[in-house]
Amino acid sequence: MTGHTGHAGRRRQVLEAVQRAAEPVGVSEIAAQLGIHPNTARFHLDGLVGAGIVERFPGTPSGPGRPRVVYRPRPGLARGGLRRYQELADILLSRIAATSEHPTAEATDIGREWGAALVARPVPARRVGPAEAAIRLVRMLADLDFAPDEATGGPGVPERVRLRHCPFRELAEQHRDLVCPLHLGLMQGALTALRAPLAVTALQPFTDDTTCVAQLAPAGRPQPGVVSPPSGASTSPV
């Protein structure tokens, strides 16, 4: 499994550390708790301040000199409040399933639009090779908490990416026919936006209790979509 912690994942860790603290905390406490450099902690804390999620202010003076800067969640955004995001997502997915003539295709298209929006498109004259495309795909999946391994396969063109975690597991358990195609479309849309000579041709869900496998091939190959797990495999989504 890759040891890479994505930018979004690290920022979420910093936010959660601030939210867990019983009192306002400084950069050094966050850095020590997460095992990161103080400059990295400060960068993410300042980003959270800029987003209006965390507030920054001078701490209580403990002696001569300027008081240290501390951080706390912005009032009104405390984590203790009740959240119903999963229920909202369940309602929206149920609506798509009930009203769309082609719900699986629609979910895949939604995923493609999402994936295209998440990657930085190369300038028109720049060519992205298959190896670089696979690296950028893995990075995007890591940022979304899919816990991907590095892409593996034959020389030249990577053949597969194993995904060790599904951040949408509870929804996938109820709406596998929508969530898995959406995830497939997410990866396809990202590679299309990169204009890469590489495509995700299929997604094989739950090859075991914790793993999905994305199959890669040169762009232009047939794309079977979401395929059934092998005989005897787990029937629970990642």
C-alpha cells in the first residue's frame, strides 16, 4: 500500500486534531501529534483559517514576549453537531435509481464529470505518458481515501491498481449498482481529462473483504465496466 497521504487527507487530519483538542492548540502540538513538520502543520492550519473552518488568535501570555498563536474550530462549526450526510446521499442515489431510465450509465457519467474536475489538465502541447498518468490517478485516489497501492503490471503500461479502502462503503452496500459505476467513471474521467494513452477498462469490486481492483489498458480498448467478483469472493463492497 502506498504510504502517500494526500493533501486533502493531511488537511483533514489537521482539522480533526484541532477538533479533538480540549482547548486551543498551537502549531507545535499539532505537528507533534501527527508526526509532521511544523511548517506542514502551519500550512494546513492557515488553509483551514482561510476556508473559515478554524480561527486563529493569540494565546494566553505565559511570560515575556509575544504570545504564541493558537487555533480552535470556528464557533458554529463544532464537530459535535449532528450530521446526516449519508442519509442525504442515500436519498439522492435512491432517486436516481427510481427515476433514471439508465441509472448505471448516469452514475458512470456523473463519476466521469467528477474525475475530470479533480485533475489538473496538462497544457495542450504536453503529452502525459501511461506511467505518469497512473501515478496521477493513484495520487487522486489517495486524496479521496481509497488507499490505493501503486499501479502494477507489465513494462510500459500499468495493468491494475488495487484499492484497499472504500470511503463510500455504507452507500455501496445499499447502492452497489450506482456507487461502483460512479467510482469507475471517476477514474475514467480523470484519465480522459489528462489526455493520457491509458484507460480504466473495468472495476472489479470486492475481490476480497477489503479490496477492489481497477484494470488498466491502453486507451481505446473495450471497456466492460463494473465486472462481477470471482467465484467464492466476498459479496460485501470494499
